[in-house]
Amino acid sequence: MQISVSEAKAQLTELVRRAEAGEEVVLTRFGQPVARLVPEARKPTLAERRAIIAEIRAAVRGKATPGPSAARSQDFLYDEFGLPK
């Protein structure tokens, strides 16, 4: 739906209701689109976020493989006194 900004002033509440219902409302000025009213994206609840995290953890569990120890991985950069080579 397209409506001019001047007409939208009088119908703002109705336009917001329509946007909440999923309709895209385009505001125009001199026939050119200048703004859109769209519904705000719904944020997941705390329970939904926890379920997503649990699902990700379950998916990656067992996929990680042990690699070389990083404790001594850069020893080649230093001499026996701990100074850079």
C-alpha cells in the first residue's frame, strides 16, 4: 500500500495496525517512496534461545577433534634463553 506522508498523518494508527498485520505500507512524498512501515521482527524468548543453544551444542558435540598442544607451538621463534631469534 502506498500513501502520501500528508495523508498518513491522519491515519497513522490504522497504518501501524496494518503494518503489524504484515502489510507493507510505503510513505511517499511527491509520488516518490521515502519510508516504509513494516512489522518489527519478533525476538525469540529466553526458552527459545536456550533451546537453540542446546541444539547447536548437541550438533557439534563429538565433531571436535584433539589437535596439537598450543602450549609449545611457537617455541621455534625463541632461543634457549627465551629471547626472540
